[in-house]
Amino acid sequence: MKLIIAYIQPHKLHSVKDELFKSQIYKMSVTNALGCGQQKGYTEAYRGIAFEVNLLKKVRIEIGVNEDFVQGTVDAIIRGARSGEIGDGKIFVLPIENSIRIRSGETGKDAIG
């Protein structure tokens, strides 16, 4: 079992979801996030005062998958999010020690589905 965490551009969420659905990945959590990486932000002026915006809007997607779905999930996220420009995002793959479905009490691979 793995937890896949992806940070992507907000405007790419729809295309990433489409690619995940094509790969039969239907379960995910999506949250708004702020962050910076190589983009480093930008400078903006408000009422004549310049200030640096270095935390940019991102979307965080979390998906718990069984081993058979890891590569397909990663490939789908890349297909949906890639533009070839700085700021496309990052994907992290982490091991899951255990998972429990609250409704039924199932554990492990059965709980992820």
C-alpha cells in the first residue's frame, strides 16, 4: 500500500481528475495549498507599495492505492499536470503501514479498495 501525494497547478485539477478516472482511479482527497519551489514567487505592487508573493496557490491530491495501482496513478497525474514549465508540481510516493475502513472495520489492502 502506498500514499501518493501530488502538488499541482490549480487549473490542471480537472485534467488530472480526467486522467485518473481513465486509469480507473476514483478515490482521492483534494485540498488547496500554498507553497513555493523553483518558481520562487513574484513581485506585485499594491497602492504603490511593492511586495513579494512567494507562496503560490497549489492543489494537493492524496490517493491511497494498492501496489498494483502505483505506477498507473503516477503516470495519470503526470499526463494531466505536465505543461513542461517550471511549477508543474511534485509527486511523492510514501509507504502506508496500515489502513482501516471505519464503516466496515476492514484493514490493509481491503480497506483501500
